[in-house]
Amino acid sequence: MARADAAGISSNGNKTLGVCALLLLSTFAGIILAPSAAAAISGDLEISKSKSPLENVTYTSWNGLSIEVEVSNTGFFFNQNTRTIQWYICAGDLDENQCYNDKDGSGSGELQPIPIGTSVNLTFTNMFSPDGGSGIHTLVLKFQNADNEPSNDLLKVNFFLSQNLVDAIIPTQDPTSELTDMAVYDDELIFNTNHDYQMSVSGKLSNCLACGFSADFGWKLINSTGEEVANSSLNYASMPYGSNSDFSRALPPLNYSEEGRYTFEFGLVSSSGTPDGDMNSFNDMQSVDVIFDDSIDLQVKSMFPKYSPGSSTYFYGNDSVAVEIANNGNMTIFNPVIRFTVMDLTDEVESVEDCTPESILPGQVYSCIYDLNHLGDKNLKVSVPENLIEGTDVKPADNILTQTSEIIAGDINPLIDQSNFYGVYNTGDVIEFTARSAPTAAAPLQYTWWTGGIFQLGSGQAIEVDASTIGLGDHFISLRITDSLGILESKTITITVFNNSDISIGQWLDGSAVTRAHAAGTGSYDLPLPGAVYGPGEGLEALVIMSLDVFATGEETDIGLESISFDLNISQMLPDNIPRSSIRVHQLFGVDQIDWDPLYGDNSYELIDQDTIRVNLTQTMDLLIVGELPPPDITPGQLEIALLPDGGMRLDWDPQGDLENPYFGGWKIYKVTGIPGGSSYFPDPNVTTSEFVWRGLMSGSLSAYLPANIGTWEDDKLYETGTCVSYALMPTDRAGEPSPLAAKITLTPEGVPGLTCADAINPISEVSSFNSGVVYNNDTNCYNISRDWNRCYELTLSWTWPDHEAEGNISWNLYRIENQPDDIDLRFIQPILTGLENVPGETGTYFDNGSDYDGIRPYRTYYYVLTPVDSNGNELTTINYPSANIERVMVDDQHWDYNEYRVPEPPPPPEPPYGVPWFGLLSDSSEDPLFQVAAGVMALTAMLSFIGSALVLKRRKKLKRVIAKRIANAPKEFDDDFDDFFD
């Protein structure tokens, strides 16, 4: 039995050994065949802790969550290779594998080599987005590859997410820094017991409107053993809501009754809400150390002459001794009595004076001022009581200070300060005189002021005197000072008072002139001279010229002008669009001159503001104001050219804008002439911008200079056919300087710059079948219009229109004259019809009624003339009769042709007187004035003839006798002288 058992055991043992051997072999084989990666990374890096998120901290569900980890090198090997750390987050409290499988976010980062024994923080570049998740979450941090110590290569952290996060964060701060008037020892504030110290706490709060967050802010005082000895809090039910809202709340006053060093913890001590209050308590409190100490130590720090601190001698007078009291303790001392005692050298008290400060703060040095009204050697003592209301001084040894010194009377040394350092004033000034004396003079001091040494101006250390009270001219001003010992010293200075003459003019000039006599000012300003070139500088224009003069109002011939100062209201003088910074003021040699010099020396100007220029002058002068002048907002519109009759030209444009601008000079028109197809004309200023080209074309080509509001101009020159013209219309400034690049030019019919050719050729067309017919209207209605049958004639003209001419369409004018045209020019006669349309082949008609004001009349001959007019207004006005374009109309009297029955029968002739026909005629003629004159002349002629005949006969007889006597006395030898002639 025993052996059999033994054999069984041995057999089973062999089987067991075989199995064990097989297991060992597989184990070693696994080790041999295992991948080498498991031991590929040397060293020991530890994932120490998560910096974000923190363990068991609650975060909002709506903001991205930064992932940050702290890694330490806890091994003994420095691995220079980078390490990869992975993170993943899942909802719930899960282990590593579960969290990896159910992760809501993940990421990785590269960790640089870490020296042995040091730690670094790694912030991952990608954040975790909660996307509204809530409740507990798990963060897993692990190295991608394990090192020699894999147990610290993984870290699991739990945190919470809330959709309604309530979290008050109290950052590091020191509320004691708000306190003032505190004692300081070794840079630490010292608190007093049983005293309230009011402070506040600030922070950030995440809160929601429906969370009902109520907070208790307060403090705790912890002693050196960690025991809480005092606390206090205040409840605040109203808190801001939102994410990371700033807040500040007052803490309850800090007060404690025992001295010592304590830890002052402050912040959010408790809270409540719906459903929860503050969700993170780790950031609710902060702390600082505070010291409570009630030590009292007043020290008489020093005593010295107030106005000569380094002097060993004291000076007689009020307020001449200064004493400094220092509060070296930790409590504010109220109303301490600081006593100053003056004694002789035997300590006999001569005077006592107390100084009682309202309070002396810890660390403060308070100065007490005392009178010293004794002379000679004295013992001086200052003392502070040891026992005070606040307690007993801990260092009474420094509560008394004693000195022995000589007391003397100091010199007065009077000086005068005045409001003008040079002592020059005008009548409009108020002069301020101030007395100065040596600070060691025996106070109190008495001050009196005098002019001329005899007239008192006033008393006191400082006085104000109207310069007009002192009067014009030079004056001596004296100061007399008497000290408390009766010692008098004086000081005298000289001042000069000028007249301050107001020279303000209207609303544009406000100023004054300083003169030695009474004076007034006069002045004016105007625009620069039209067409004058002042040359103010590049980019500048002359804007205003002004004249200013100052004259005496009395009998003085010399006003003694010292200076002129005035403000110009440039908003009254200049347009608003002129840049104020560009304005310059120059001296003009005369308002009718263009030469100027800049102001220099004491003559100056200054731009005070956008509306004011201040000018200072030493003499009267004319001024020139210049500055940048923006182009006026003016446009001429499109420049149109129109051809006129006989080769005339007219320009039309539409000027608009600021035409009343005084600096706009108007329009200049330039003209260039040429032949058809010529190349010399005004170019487009937007294309050709060369000043040289424009100036060359403008040279000698100015044709007109027109006012601003003119919009049409007719060239006074008539051009022959074949002469072409180019015009340029340019705006000018007040000086008449044109702006070529702002020019408008005439265009060709094709709409491009070029020459426009004149047309002086008259059309020569003739109508055909020019006929007329006159009709008499015997209707009584016609007679009733004017009660005149001569107005009842009606004329009808008719003709046939010819073809248009080759140069273009024509129209016609109709004239009526009453003289036969013989080389007559109709241009100065008003046509009766104008602009008759020429319709080739059609019949034209015209009716002329006698009932019209200037209608036709009988017994007259009229000539109706049709004259052709081309599209440019050229008209054939020179005519001769006969012509196809002339119709002669003679109006005969046709009235009696229709009214013969209206002619009455003539009456029978009357019987002549006495039946003698010629006697009746003589009788009728004798009543005619002409016959009477003729009869009188004939009777007078007959009377003269009778008288003259008698006289002639008488003289004939006398002459006959004379001739006969001469013949009888003549020689005979000449009787036959003419015989041969008559033979």
C-alpha cells in the first residue's frame, strides 16, 4: 500500500516537473522574444500633478478648458530625448481604459528634456471643449512610452463641470494697503487695539441670474498657535452675475483688544445659492500678517530759529522759534500740550507759551511755532508731558529739550516786489506792490507805502494801486517798514506809467496802445488791390490789407508811442476755409503798395486760437495778411462755342458756386487762331499739365477779363471764312492770376480739343413762284373794327421753297419795305417774320391784313423780301429789285368799286354875278389869300413902273444933250477910223 502510493506519487511528480519545465521554457522564450520597446526609454520622469484642471474643482460647462501638467525628473539619469504626453477626458469617474474608450476630448504634447531634480509645466496647445457637459469628469495624463519607473507615468484627476457655475475668486491682495495714518515699523503697519479699521476685498465672480447667490464676506484673526481669536462677516445678497465679473465689497471693521502678531484671513467665509453657493472653496480666502501694538512715544526732536535753522543765535520777534515734535509710537496722540519756556540764566521764568496740536499721527513730525520777545542770553526749554490721555510715554527721557542762547534783534532789509519787473505800466493796469524783509526781522512789522515821499498810497505788506491813480509819467515809490522794537527802514524804486489808449475798432479789432499822452486809434481793412501781385510766397495768397494809426486826442504833437497790442478777429475778416496755421502777417509799405517786409524783433504776431491773431507793434504801420487760399468752389460748367453771322463767335457757360467769394477774380478768356487742321490750340488740361506749354499758348492771347457772374461772351472780332479759333476760359484769383489747369476749353463738333472755324458766307438760295394777291373786304364787320374802310384790305403771299444748300439747312426771314430796293442792306431793318422753315418743294404763304396796326393801306406800294439764313445766322441781306426773292405789291383803292352807289350827284353850278362868268370868277378869287397877295404885288409893280418911266425919260433928255455937245466938240481926224473895219 505504501509502495503503491509511493509509485503514484512519483508518477505524478514527474508529470508536474514536466509541466513546470514547459512553463519555464515558455517564460524564458517570451522574455527572449519580447519587444525591446518596454525598456527603450531611460530615466524616470514623473507626472507630478495637474495644474489645470485641478483635482475636485468645478469649472463652467461653456468655456474651453486649458490642460496643463507639472512633470518632474525624479530619477538619476538625464535623458536628452523628448517625451510625448497624452491626455484624454471622459464624463464620469472611470479608470484609464474605460476613459480612453469613452473619451470626449484628447490631445498630446512634446516635453523637452528635464534636468535631474527639477520640474517644468507643460501647457497643451489644444483645449478641452465641454460643450455643455456637467457632473464629474476624469482627466487621464500618461506618457506615450513608459520609462524605468512606469508607476508614475500616469495620472488620473477628477474634476467637475457645471452649466450654472458659481465661483467667487479672491486673488492675492493686501487690504491693509488701503489704510492711512498708520504707524510703520520695519515696513510693517502697526494696528492699535480697540480701534476700527475699515478695509475692502475685491475679486472676480462667475454667477448666473437664477442662481440666487448670497455671500458672506469677512475676516478671521489667527494667533501664533493657530487659534482663531476673532472673526466678523457681512452678508451681501446682491452680487453681479455673468462670467468673471469684477466686484469689490467692504469687509466688516477689523478690531481686536489684545496686542500681538496675528494672521489676518479675509475673503468669502460662507455662501448660499439655488441650489448651491460657491462651488470652489480653495480660492475663497487670502491672508496677511498684522501687528497690534499700542506703544506711546513723543519726542522733542529739535528746537531752532525758525528763519535761520543753522544759527546758534535766536532772533527777537513773533513766530521766531520752531520746535519739532515726533510721534515715534504706534498710536495717534490727541491734543498734547507742548510747552515753551523762556528763562534767564538763573532759570527765572520770563514767559511761557503752549502749543496744542489737534493730533499727531504715528510717524508724524509736528512743528510748533513760538514767539520770542526777549533780548539777551536766555535759557530756552521745550517739554512734553509724560502722562497723556492715550497712556504713558514709554521713553520719557526724550520729552524735554533745553538750550542756552543769545537773543538779538535782526535787520529789516526792506525790498519791493512789483507786478512788472521793469516797472513799466499803463493806465489800465492794476499795480501790485509786495514788501519783503529779512526773515529774522523783529516781528510784527508795520508797512506803509508812499509816492514822491509825501503822498501815502496805503499800508500792509501787499497793496494794489490803479496806475491811473498814480498818473502818467515817472514816479518814486517808497516802502517804510517799522519792526516791533520801533526801528524804521525804507526802500525806494522808480516806476513809469504810460497811457493805455483803447484802439478797438468794431468787431474785428480789440486792442490798446501804450503812450505817454492820451490817444485814440483809427484803422480799416480791405481786400488786396485788384490785379496786384504781392508775391507772398509759394502756396500763399494775399488775403487782407489793413491800416492802423494812433493819434493824440489832446494838443500834444508827440504821443510818445511805446507799443501797440491788439487782437484781430479773423473770423470777421477771413473766410472759414482758410487754414489758420498758414496765416502770416507782414508789414506793408502802404495800402496802395505791393512791397512788404516780415515782422521781426518787437514787432510780432501770434495765432491765439482759430478766431484770433494777436499782433504786437512798436509803431503804427500798414499790414498785409497772407495765407493759403483754397480754390473757391466755383465751376463754369461746360464751355460751349456758337458760330455767329459774318464769322462771329460766342462762348456760353454756366458759372455756379461761391461766385460772391471776394478772392475770386472772375474769368479770363484766351484765344488762339489758326487754319483748318492746324495743330496750335488749347489742349485738355487734364491731359496736358505742363505749365510751360500753357504759358506759351497764353502769351499774348488774352481776349477778355470778365466778372464772376458773367456766363456769355461774344468775340468782338469777325473772322473770315477759313479762319479757325480755339478758346480757353480760366478762373482767376483776386490778383488776376489765371489757373490754366482749371481751364475749360472749346471742343470741335467731334467733342475733342481743337480749332473751330468761322463761317462768313451768306446763303444764295432763291424761292420760286413768289406771287401776291390783294383782296378788298367790303364786309361791314371789318369797317366796324376801326371805323376805317382803308383797313379792310387783305394780302396773300405765296412761294415755293427751294432745296437746302450743300453746307446745311437754311431758314428764311421776311421783310416789308415801301421803297424800291436798289442795292439796299436789310440788316438794320426789323423783319416781320423770322425763322421760316424751308421745306423743299412745299408752298409757303403769308397773310397781311389791313386791320392790323401796321397793315397794308391803299395808294401804297410795298416790297416783300425773303432772305435766306443759314444755321450760323449768315443772312443774304443785300438786295436789288427785281429779284426772285422780292414781290412788289401795289394796293389800289378798291373801295368805290364796291360802293359806286354811295357817290352823290353833283349840284348845278350857281348863276355868275350880273350874268358875267369872269366876274363871278374874279369875285370868288378875291376871297383867296393867294390871289389877294398876287393882286397887291401887281398893283405895286404897275405903280413903280409909272414912276420909273417918268424918271427915265427925264434922264434921257439930259444925256442926249450931253452926247450932242461932245460930238460937236470931237476932232474930225478920227471920224473915218473904223471905215475899213465895216467895209
